[in-house]
Amino acid sequence: MDTARTERRVEVEPLTNYFAARVRRDFRSGQSAIGVIGTSVNRDLGDSVTALRLRSGALAGGLDFRHEWNERAWSMNGNVSGSYIRGAPSVMIATQRSSSRYFQRPDADYVDVDSQATTMSGYAGRFDIGKRAGTWRGNVAVSSTSPAYEINDLGFQTSADRLSLDVNLNYEQNKPSKALRRWSLRVGPDASWNYGGDAMGRSVGAGGMLTFNNFWNLSYNYTRDFGSLDDRLTRGGMVAANAAGYGGSINLNTDSRRSYTGRLSFNGGRSREQDWRGSTNVSVSMRPGANIEFQVGPNYSRSRSTAQYLTSVSDALATSTYGRRYVFGDLVQTSLGIETRLNVTFRPNLSLEMYAQPLLSSGDYGAIKELQAPRSLNFDTYGETAGTIVDSSGVFTIDPDGAGAASAFTLRNPDFDFHSLRGSSVLRWEWRPGSTIYFVWQQNRSQQITPTTGSGVGAFDLGDDARHVLGLRPDNVFMVKASFWVSP
């Protein structure tokens, strides 16, 4: 039923055939293997609405291999695959403009949006060779994903248009000493490029692990990021810069064999553009009985970004940025969440799993600004170094050049508070050997508050935000799933 209270019938899921097949053969007592995989999706798009929104067909196939030698101390593995999709021109345009590829980028001379295309094909591959055993270990891996590679009809893919190199050198010491049972060190550079030859990432990392004689573990990691470019920051616009910086993490775990265990972790980083982030996670697990496990883990994070994308506005006068103004903001975000789990096994064939996570998050935006030029991270701040900005009841009116010829535009105040409480319970009963029934209950309470719907938005307030969560109206989902094994 639509807003005019007129009842209509709309197809939401067309008749579809999904197919997946996998064949693998092992050789040399499992030290070598080769495999083949193929998938296909075919949709009956008789309805004009779904024909303009869904791909009519998708094919993917690939070959993979693994080979080990020298008593499995050395190995190499790799894979190569291809994809092919078809659909109406509007569907293919959406695929080309999706966030994993952004063919519409104005400064990309190797891809563009073909508005008449009804098919698209691409490829991907990876090769890894290295030493996997012994005191000294290491590997070199290279991978490639073409801009047009697409497998999301019967797979999962978030990025394309990438060439990457990953090198690691490890030292493993497994001989116990007075203080340590074992320890390791790792170091290696990483780099990635798009198919236009732009460096999308350049970094070197170092890390390691210590296992003490009381079976406590300490792991650590440090990464130094060098200056590079970013073809995703402007959401389909020109390439921008990626600030150099550094980051690291430390994780401490107690003896996992005990009835009571704990984990403490710190993670943080900073860039040359004064971006910073920090988070702390504490987790405690208790097993008061062989059949009961309880875990609770609060996590707190706070970060500042000087280049949080907000929107882009068409303006022919913005010649230095290809006829668009790319608008960003300084963002300080604070989040607090608590993950709670309870697992109870009443009998071998009857168990209960429960999960709950309250989450509070606030975002406070500062300076609103626009990117000055391609391949940079320099900005003109509205109201300070360029134009004017006026806040009226939660809506900004921005004139990018003040008294100049450029047209003004509006932007909603992006500050926000987000509150949610998500939980689930699953009761599993194997009522006969191999035959199982699941009773599932999921509950979700969530709300996002903006300056136009509330006051004091963006300022994290634990007490007030927690009260909002408890007062939210829940959405409840109940499900039953059953499987029957014919020959137990």
C-alpha cells in the first residue's frame, strides 16, 4: 500500500536459479592440490521494475592450486578467476558507478561509464610463495583485481581495480626460556596501486607475539603509512591524497585454559593532517561450569577525522576540481559498546545461545570545507578562507565564494547521535540424530538523532544516551528453522 493508501502488487524477488559447483583433487598425500569452481545466477526478469534494478545473469569461474615441498616447509598457492554479468543498461550503469570501482571518476583515463553496455567481464588472481616452517619464515604475495571484476550475485566483494604486493619476514623462536615459552617477530612492506598506476597505499609494518610461561600472551603491531593517493575519498570524484601517519596496537590475553579469562587491547594512530584515533577493549569470560560460558566486553573508541566526506555539488565555476565542489568536514566521533554472550548446553542435543550489544555513538562536526585540487588534501574552509556559511535551525546555507558568481547551496547539519540495542537468542534442539530445529528471537532498538530532530546532538553523554536506548520501541523477529535427516 502506497502513501495514497492504494494497494498495489509489486514483485520483490524474481524467480531465480542459483548454482555453485566445486571440484578439488589432492596429490602427493595432500601436499599438492588443484581445484575448480563455477557459479551461475539466472533471473527471470519479466517484471519491468526488477529488470531495471537487478542483473539478469552472472557467471563466475576459477582455478586454484597449492603445492608444498621440502617436507612442507615451503609452499606456493594461487588462484585465477573470471566474472561475467549481464543486464539492462541502467543496471550496468549502477554497477560501473558502484563504490567498489567508481568508473565515473573525472580524472581516470583508463575507465569510463558506458551507458549503453549490457554486459561486463573482469578477472582476478593471486600468487603466494613462501617458507612456512622453521625459525625463519616469510612469504611474498601479489594479487590483481581488474576494475570490471564483479561476483556479488553469488559471492562477496567490496573492492576492485587493485594491484597489490605483500611481503613478510618472520622470526619464530619456540625454544622455552626462563620467562618465555615462545616469541616471534614480523616485519614487511605492503603496497597497492589502481590500474591507472596511482599508488593507493604504501606502508611498512612490524609486530610480534610473546607467550609467557604462565600461558599469558602479548601481541603487538606497528604500521608506518607513507604518503599515497585515495580514489575513494570523494565518492566517485577526483583522486585525493592520503595522509602519511602511523598506528599500532597491543593485545594482552590471559591463560585460555582457566575458568576465568580476560583480554585487554589498545589501538591507536595519528596522521600528519592531525587525524587521530584510539580505542580500548576489555573482555572477560567465565566458565562456572562445563556447560556454561559467559562473556562480557565493553569497548570505547574516540577519533578525529579532518577529511570526512559530506557531499558534492555541481558548479561549472569550480574548474580546478572538474566542475564539482567536494565538501568535507572535521569529525570527532565517540562510541561506547558492550558485547555480552551467554552459551548454555543443557544436554548434548539441546543448547541456548544469547547475544546482546548496546551501542552509543556521537559525531560532532567542526569546520565545513571543500577540497582545493586533485591529488591533494588541502581545503578551503567556509566562513574562514572561502565564502560564507550560515546555520539556520540545523541547516547550513553555504556560499562558496561569498559575493562571487557561484551559487549558494544548503547542507543539513551533519552532527548525530546514534543509539541501538541489538540482541538475539537461539535455542537449538536436535530432536533426532541429524535432524535439528532452531527457535530464533531477534530484537533491534535503534534511533539516529540529528540537529533537526533533537537538541544537544553530537555531544556524547553516557547517562542521557543510555536512557534513550531503554526508551526505544523494539522491532522483534521470530523465526523457526528445521532440518530433517532422512537416514540417521
